[in-house]
Amino acid sequence: GAGVSQSPRYKVAKRGQDVALRCDPISGHVSLFWYQQALGQGPEFLTYFQNEAQLDKSGLPSDRFFAERPEGSVSTLKIQRTQQEDSAVYLCASSFGGGGFINEQFFGPGTRLTVL
Amino acid sequence: AQSVAQPEDQVNVAEGNPLTVKCTYSVSGNPYLFWYVQYPNRGLQFLLKYITGDNLVKGSYGFEAEFNKSQTSFHLKKPSALVSDSALYFCAVRDGVLGDNDMRFGAGTRLTVKP
């Protein structure tokens, strides 16, 4: 399909392991966002890319979290030395324009990360 | 910083009746307001947004929302609910300050429409 895809859909990690979560946005979408959604909560903003430029990373909770989008399409969210509090669903969204949050965002199905 | 509140965790309505899902917000500048819906095992889907203009915004699947600046509210409404509208609804707000990319989501309201 032509929607946003994320992989893996589910990830179980032992505490201290590094994980990498992938997002394939809709082709041609300039903006890409990462969110963290804890159980029973709404999504919380992590970071925003416009093409390959990371314009805002103010929501990343610690320096263990790192995101990249080197060619302006696929993005990877990496979490180093995972902790139990990192357990959540990680959502990726993309939008056509470069206007940040003004435009409609298309969300992927998310990656559910469980840290044991 | 901006914030958004959805005061009801759960809303139950009978099919065919009107529905309202409440949302209030707090921003320092002008608000950009959004509603998203999350169906089971599916990603969030955009319903509608208010950026500027008419206070009554019409969106997907027959939903609409009214921006009320004095009450700082953006309630989601539909005149006649369908069982298929049962889902989790999220209100979101962004402070319309240039360069601010932080959008805040509410905790969500679970809508159940009973036949």
C-alpha cells in the first residue's frame, strides 16, 4: 500500500540492549515525525524532520535516543541501552508539506517496544 | 507551553443519537487544533483541523468540530452516531508560534456506540 509503514511491529528487548526502529514514510512526503505513546496516553512528540534535516529534537527524552533520516525518506529511531521506562508504542507520521504540524499527518501502525 | 485536556475517558452513545467528544486547550498564541481517530490495530487517522477561518470545521466521516475561543474548546461532534464510529479519539493542539513544532495530544476518549 501507499501508507506509512513501520518495522518491526513488535520488539522485545532485554534491558541494556540497543534497538533500531524503522519508518518508511509516504513517498514524496517532506515532513516526518516520531512520537512515543505510553499505554493509555496520547502520543508524545519526540522529533521532527524536514527532508533530511532534523529541525526539532526537543522531545527526545534522553541522549540514549537518536533519530536520523539521511536521504530524506526512510527514518530510523535508535534507542541505546534500553530501559524499562522505554516500553511504549513508537509512532511515525509523515506529511506532504514542510509546514511542520499545520498539515495533516499520516501515521504508521507503530512499533510496540517491550523492555524486559 | 501548550496543553490539551479531554475530560472524559469514555463516552457511550446509542446508534443514531448525536455524539460529542470534548476537548479543551491552553496555548499562549493562536491555536492549531486537530482531531485524530485510532481504530484497533490501525494507525491514527486525521479527522479534521482548525487553523483559521470559520469556527465550524467539517471533516471526514461526517464529523465536525467547533472552535470556541472564549471557552478554549474544540469539541468533536456528529449528528447521528454509527456503531462503526466506536474508536479512540485524540484531540491535539499546536501553539501557532513560528518555529514551534511541539504538538500536544490529549490522553484520548474512547467512544462506544451501541446498536
